[in-house]
Amino acid sequence: MWMWWIGNALILLVVVPLVIFLANRVIRPAVEIQHASDDILEHGVILTEHLVPVPALIETDASIAGITGEAVRYVTALRRMVG
């Protein structure tokens, strides 16, 4: 019976604190990862709101190409008239 008490005391004084210590070393980084992933999700949603006008850049690029061609023709015509 006294071996039973020694075993219980050993479990209570050695094993339980060791398990708590090791669990804390695993749980703390997991909680930090959870906070970081929540932050990434929050800012990712905010970022997508700012990406809405991006498809309009394709139209802008096409317009600039057309305007550039017209500007070159205009400048060429002016050079012929002046020069």
C-alpha cells in the first residue's frame, strides 16, 4: 500500500508538472499561430476590397496605347508642317 502512495506522489509531483510544462510549450505557439492567421484573414479581406478597380487597368492600358499612337501621328504631322 505504501508503494501505491509513493507512485501517486511521484505522478503528482513529477509527471503532472512535466505534462503541463510540455503542453504549455505546444499550446502557446498554437495560440500565436491562431492570432497570426486571424490577422492575415482580416487584412486579406481588406486587401480584396482595394483590388476591385484592378480590372479597369486593362482598359486604361489599352486606351494609353491608342492615345500614344495618335499622339505620335500628331507630332509627326506637326514636324512635317514646321520643318
